[in-house]
Amino acid sequence: MREKKEKLVVSFLTTTQAMAAEKYCLKNQIPGRIIPLPSEISAECGIAWCTEPEEEERIRQVINDGGIQAKGIHRVSLYS
């Protein structure tokens, strides 16, 4: 049986911002990937960036430095 694991999920207002975040995170070697927006989170854009919770400080820095407009940063239990 699969187990849920806590993940850090960044939601966005637009797909363009989500794609910019993906590019910027990969450039800055922050592990993660684009995922469908979990149903627990509400946002205008249907995709999100998912990474490990310990990356939160780096994600916040990347968002600020890159001028990326995130709607929110959430901790969500997801199936791995």
C-alpha cells in the first residue's frame, strides 16, 4: 500500500508563472517537478511545483529573486 508523504507545494495564478518557477528552480538545482494542483488547494492555475518540505527556504528565495508570483506555499500530504 502506498503511503502519503508531506510535500511542499507552490501554487500559482498562471501557468506561465508555474513554468517560470520550474525553469528557475531547475537552474538553481532545487529538486522538484510540476504536478497537477492537489484538490486541497485552490488556485486559478491547475498546476503546481512540488518539492521536499526542507526546500521551503530556498523556494521562497527563488520566488523572490526570480520575480515569480506564487499564489501560496503549502504543506500537503501526497502519495509518493
